[in-house]
Amino acid sequence: MSGVGLPAGLEAVVEEFSDTPAELRLEALLDYAERVPPLPPHLPREALERVHECQTPFFVAVEPTAEGTVRLYFDAPPEAPTTRGFAGILLAGLDGASVQEVLDTPGDFSTRLGLAEVISPLRLRGMGAILARIKRQLRAAPQAAGRPPAAPPG
């Protein structure tokens, strides 16, 4: 983590946005929308949790790894590029970070992106809700809590 309380990857994204002129920040956000990969075959959309605070259908899943890092998965419709852009930012900034780094990420980090000038406060709150959902899923994951994974049924 850096001195500003963000994982290194997320700090790099924040710095990128702060270095981007205000009139180009929406374009930068939309560029991140293009970076969201499709869901992997092992993870159907039904396995993801919906973030109801988002204006568009947005789904998230978190997988803590055995190494103590976090894998993030998102699903949002292509016709919701702003929301997909948030997902792209979170992927670039938090995917592969340690569980503790993700849990320690300030809920209001998105204010540092300078997007308030180009998108509505409601959409920014949606990004905060996505991060909150990620943290809640991490806290509920057995591996993240230091517990062994649950044995499969049967």
C-alpha cells in the first residue's frame, strides 16, 4: 500500500485520472469499460451477486486465492459503459491485491478520480456500493477469514 491508503494498482489508476484533463476523464472511464473481460466458464452469471444500488444490472463475485490475493469478476451490460468503466477501474486497481489491501481500501476512493465533474453523484455512489459489496463478500469468504474452505457437499 502507498502512503495515500490505496493498493498500488488502484493508486496508479487514481494518478492516471488526476493527470487527465477534466474534459477527457469520461473518455478515460469508457476506456476502462473495454477492459472488463467476459466471465470465465467456471463462473456463470447466476453465481454472481447483484449490486442493487447500481442503476443498471451489475453483478460481482470475489474469489480469495490460496496465496491471499483477490480475484474479481464482474458482469454488466455493454450498453452501460459507465458502470462497466467502474468495473474496469476496480479490476485494474484491486484484482490481484491482497485481501487486506482490498478490505483497507477507503470506500470513498472514487472521489479521487475526479469524475464528479462528468458523471452524476448517483453513479458515483454506485461505485462505492460495488466496493462495499466486494468487501462484504471477502469478509464472508472462509479463506479470507483464515478459515479453511468448506468441504464440498456429499
